[in-house]
Amino acid sequence: MLFAVTFPALAIIEIVRSDMKSPLAPIRWASYMVLAIWAIWLTQRKEANTMTLVLSTTWFFSVLSIIEALFGVEISAFDFTTSFGLVMMLGVFAGTLSAGSRLVWSSAVGLSIALWSITMGILLKEPVEVIGVRSVIAVAGVIFTTALVSRLFDQLSEAIARYDKATLLQHAIATCSEALLVQTDVFAIYEAVKALMEATAADYAYVDRTVQIDGAPHWEIIADARRNSNVHMGGWKSGEYDPSSATYRALSEARAISIHTARLMGEERAVYERDGIVSEVTVPIFVAGTFRGSIGFVSCVDDRSWSEAEVETLWRASHMIGAYWRRQDDQEELKASNESKDRLLASVSHEIRTPLTAIVGLAEEIANSRSMLDADELVELNGIIAVQSRELAELVEDLLVASRAEAGNLSIKPDMIDLRAEVESVVRGVRESHPSGKDLIVDGENVKAWADSLRCRQIIRNLLTNAVKYGGERIAVLVRLVGDRAQILVVDDGRGVPSEEQELIFERYYRGRHSPTQPGSVGIGLAVSRQLAELMGGSLRYVDAYGESRFELSLPTVPKETVRSVPMSADPITSSVDAAFRV
């Protein structure tokens, strides 16, 4: 652009100052216009090599000066001093724009200008001292000025490149953010990854998700983008993490990692070479403090180093994808919560309707037919009302406890309690409130436990009523001291809980097994019981045993602050169960 403006200006100046009658003037002006047209043409090209134009212009002014001095004619309105300045300036441009070593180029250009200056000095018959000084100025001036201008040119080019790169990355982040905020399907991450890749020189960009398979961490790519179809990534779609590898350690510790295949060794290098990876940068994606995946750039051609801006862009994208996954998790939890509430309402309405119907119906029967009922019939009806009322009260109590626990308002008041006495008290109540004809045995020691008496009885009651409703014909409640933990084992000779349901039964509103003679429950008793046990510093679990159903409640025997975890031995419990069933 500079030359496109300069050449027409020079032509106008020469037309004004030079001899209009000179036969060579039109040739000189035409030359200027040719150079101007050439410069304008170069400005229209995306990749223009201006070196040829600069050298041609330098030779043009040099040849004009030599012709004028050699033949004594006036071709240009500029004298030799002006031409020398122009040639020096063009020499600096040539050195700055050179593709190779600038020192070599600037030295060659400086020597060429010095040789031209000596030639002109001889033709103009100038003193030797003037010729020598001008030659030194030509060489030194071109070299040092080229070095200074080149440095400024490089700094400006780098600043422009950084600005352009930052603009591209900011645009990519904006596109990524828009895709993840607006869209809710899998294509949102695809669009985000594509935008990120296009803002860098990466050949491949990806997002993978961490999954557990057979207890081992694995990864699987869920979205990727390629710069072109020639990028071949081998079988790089899923795989298993090596927990001892530097990559897994860095990602699981929330650190970015840059990998250069040429620096790897052994099997790890062979894997990266097989997948066509030359260099890679990866940052982890965390959701609520959990390592859930990663996002990265891959170069398949150059062993390039990744800039801080590119790594920072990956971090920003990882935070946005983590938030996107968190929103998806929250939506799934909300959906599951709504479904569980619907199930709860259906179950509660059924569970409450049954005892209420019995209570209201029997109460009306007593009120309307009191004169026709004898004493035994009244006692029987009142007994049924009492049983149904207790069931209703127990259901309401479980629901209230679950609600308070969920809101964080459930208080526990632990103290030293006699666990055997608490068990016997609950067993007496269950025998009265849930008459079933089943054998209910209590065995064990007088063990002290550090627990809330009310909540402990609620857990035992839930375990026993569960066994009465769904268990076998013989139920044993065993109280034992194992290490420094007090244990209550509720065992029945029923068919047990299927392996796939052994943890699900402790989830709220889960309704698993159904007795052929009992309706389905709300599915909250076991969930509340486990939560109460954990609040008291204990645990509640289902123990897998062939041909039996076992629930094990473990409670501390000292205040929670001094509780130690001691391995539990199953042998004494097993022998006690067998002994109880032999009674």
C-alpha cells in the first residue's frame, strides 16, 4: 500500500519539477505508473511477496542514477543525494522483508548499495573521502537500521498475531458458551468443540467422559471435531486409564497436562504413535468436585507447544462444560425427585387409606351397633382399631423424620442406653401391633450403646415390621458386642433380598419385594432407618446370607468423638443366629 501511494506521488513531483521537453520523461513516468499498478495488484492478494517489488524499485532508481551520470542526461528530477536516500530506504525494506537471515540479507544489500555508491562517485568524479564515507554509511546504515526496523516489525507482527489469536479464542469461547447455554442436547458439546478447534491450529479437538467399568476408571469420547477428513486418530474413541500414569494423576488432581509423543517411552509412546498423536494438551472437567472428564487439543502433524492462551481457553471451556453437566445432573435429580414424589403420594394415599378405612369403618360399626355387640366383639374391634392406629402413627412418624432429615432439622440426643432392653420393648410392641403368628426370638447380651433411645427404637421397629410383613416364619433379634461396636442383627428365614436390590432397598420410596399377603409399602422405613443410624455414628446394612435375610445395625458404645473403626467378625454372629434358630 505504501508503494501504491508513493509511486504516483513521485510521478506527479517529477512532472512538475523536470524538463517537460525531455524525450525520456514519458518513459520515466510510465515506469512509475507500472510500479504503482504492480503495488496496487499486490495489495489485492491475500499472500503477496513484496520482496520482488522492493528489489525492482531499488534497481530502478539505481539504474536511473547510473544512466544519468554515465551519459550526462537528465532522466529524473531527483539528484544523486536524493536517490541515495531512496535506495538506502529501499535496502532497509528489503532486509526487513527477507525470508532468510536478515543479517546476511542486510549485509548483501548494504554492500550492493556501497558498490553502487562507489560507482556513482567515480562517474561524478567525487573526492575519495566522500566516496569512502558514503560507502561506510551505506553498509552500516542498512545493517543497523534493518536490525532496528526488523525488531520493531517483529514486535508489531507478534502483537497483531496475539490480538488476532485472542480475538479468535474469545469468539470461540462466546460460541461455546452460547451453545451450552441455549441448547440442551448432545449437539451442544459438538458445536462447542468445533468452535474451539477452529480458533486454534489444532488438528483435532475432543471432549471425553470418565466412566467406571468393573471398578476401574475408563474414558470415552462423547464429542470431537477434525480440521479435515485426512486427520486419522486410530482407535482413539475409548480406553482405560492407568491410575499410575502421569496423565491420570494430573487430571484427577485438577491439573492440565501437555504431552509430546517424541518424549515418551515404551508402551505409552507406542499407543500415542498408533493413534497418530504428535502433541496434545488436556485439561480436566470437574463437576461438584468430582473428576468427570476432560477436554483437549491434538496436533497430528507438528510437535508444537501449546500457548498459555490456548490452555486458558480449554480451562474456560472445561468450566462451562462442567456447569452444563451439572445442570443436566440437576435436571435428572429434579425429574427423579418429581417421580419419587408422585410415587410417594400414590403409596402414602394407599397406605393411609387402608388403616383409615378400617379405623373409620370399625368406629362407625361400634357407634351404630353398640347395643347389638357383646363385650368380646367390642374388645376385638377395639383391638383392630388400635393395631391400625399404630400402623398409621408409625407411617406418619417415618414421613416426619424423613422430612426433617431432608431439611436438616432432625435432632439426635444420644446417651448411654441398654440395647437389649430397647429391643425387648420394641418386640413387645410389635407382637401387639402386628400379630402374625410368626416366631419372634430375642437373644444376646445386655450391651450398652451410645445412641438416641427414641431413634434407636424407631430403627428396630422398622426392621422388625419389615421382617414380619415380608420375611419368613421365624425371626430372630440378636444383640452382640463386636469390638467396640454394639450390634443388633435382625434375621428371618425368608428368601432374602436379590443381589441387585440389596442397596436399592435403602433408597427413599423404593418398593422392592412384595409379600403375596401384604400390600406394597411406601418404601421409606429402611431409608429413614439407615439415615438415623448414620446420624448416631453407626451404620445399617443388609448382609448377604444364603437362605436368610439379615439386617445388621451397628452403633457406637462410646461418644461419637472417640469412636474407632474396628473390623467386624462375622463368626460369632453366624453361630448366634444358628443357635437362635435351633431354639
